[in-house]
Amino acid sequence: MTGDNWQPSASLMTLRKRATLLKDIRHYFDCQSVLEVETPMLSCAATVDVFIDSFQVQYQPLGEGQPRDCYLHTSPEFAMKRLLAAGSGDIYSLGRVFRNGEAGGRHNPEFTMLEYYRVGMDQQALMDDMTALLSSVSEFKEVGRVSYGEIFHQHLGINPHTASLSDLFKLVHQHIDPHLEELDRNDCLDLLFSSAIEPFLGQDASGQLAGVYVYDYPASMSALARIHTNKEGYKVAARFELFINGVELANGYHELTDASEQKQRFIKEQEKRRTQGYPVYPFDQHLVAALEHGLPDCAGVAIGIDRLLMLMLGKRAIADVISFDFNRA
């Protein structure tokens, strides 16, 4: 390390604004009687999501004892659901999470996430609550809610729930890369969404934070959300994402409460990792046990606080809103 790398990557003025944002978030939840909780950053289990990679570390006990593989959490979600099952009521966590392989631009291997859960809410009610939260801490306005099916019809003229794989390939070749092959259905939909739809969501000429919620994703993209039937009769995931100025800010679910279904999803994700040559991590057995005990009907959402501050201040790089980015850590 040489030169000025000892200095923070963000200005001191920005760091003061960051502190104010964190204080305002806590004030909102305090007024709502939502409990702030802390959960373990180090766990014996990891996410098994194909698109998220965990940091693996080793616990070495002093004296006798066998070393044990552990993982830095990519989200406090699993531990928070265990608290919900234990009767915590509404809760939030505001702290650091870790994801391997993500650095530069909008990403840093460690970043700040707000995750919170409201008991008795579904995805639409949680969107209402998110709008209230973001409006209380920033110049945010909600400009629309649109289903996944509707947004594909508006931008690409197709129904993503019924379009054939060959039709999706045609659009991928037309809008993204004519040479892409060996993609499955979800791969095509993800590429089309990120390239041909996402950049145009939540754009506002005035510079205000204009937010668009996209909800009811295909059932195959359910992650930890429950499945329901939408008004058109399609099986969809009760899941939403929030986009501001073409940037994904939040990902929320009407949470799955079925322990058996959750375990099967974990096993399927492990198999996907195995077939694609990725490390296969152990899934959280404690979460499955908590769901067996009984998770209350609830909705939860994760919000990237660094990205929110970037949007609020018009910054292009995450390094500009954190004390020390990965290159200076």
C-alpha cells in the first residue's frame, strides 16, 4: 500500500450524512415499536443460493478440539426468522453482511444491509410500509407498482409466464447477444429483465428518488417467498423488488412458512450448485427447525443501505459512501 490509500474512500461530509441516515432509519422503527436485533455474523451454515457465494472461514479452538468450518453471513435472514418463530414480533437488523466475489462499482465484499420483518403483513402491505420508511429518511416517492408479467408485456410484448423458451431465446439474441446459448428459462428472463427493463425503472428527470415496485415474480424464482395464484390465474412467487433510477434497491417476500417446502428448496439449490461446479454449502437446519415450530405470517425485506445513500447523494461508486472500500481495507 502506498500513497493516499490510508485515507477514507468517502468524504467526511458523506460519512456525516451516512450517520444521519442510519439514525433516521432507527428513529422510524423506534416510532413503529419495531425491535432492533443483532444476529451472529459467523454461522455453521451458509446460503445455498446459486448466485451468492459465502466467505468460508475456520474456527480453530484453543487447546484440544477439532477445527470447524464456518461462514460469514450473507444476510441475517435465517437467524431473524428463528427469532420470529420464538415470538419476537416485528424486528429489524441494521448491520454488515458479506458476499464473496463482489467488489467494484456498486459492490463491496462487505456492505450494510437493513433487513426487517413485519408480522401480519403481505407483500403489498410491506410495500406500503417501505414507502413510508423511505419517505421518512429521504426524498423518495413511489411512482408505480407493476407485476412481473405486466412489465414484460410493456417493454418486450411477451407474457413471461407462458412464453416458450425459443421465443425467449429470440429476444435474448435480439436485445443482448446473438451468440448466447445453453440458457434455461430463468436465465433468459433474468437477462432480459436486467438488460431491457431494469435500467428504465424509476427514472425521474427532477432527480427525486422515484421508486417502482415489481411484484409477483415467476414461481420458479420464489427463493424464500410463498407461492400464490395471481389474478390472471398463474402460480407466482409473493415476492417484490424495488427499483430507483434503474438500480435494484430492495428485495422482499411474503415469507414461506412451510418447513418441508423450505428444506426441499434448499436441497434443490444445493444440487444446482453441484451441477454448475460451485462449492456446495450446508443449509441452515436451525431455520428448518424454527419453521417446523411455527413461523408467524409475516413479510420481510432486505434493503442495501450503501446503494440507498448512493442514490440520495448522486454517487456512482459504493467506495464514495463507505469509510474504506475493499481496496483500502
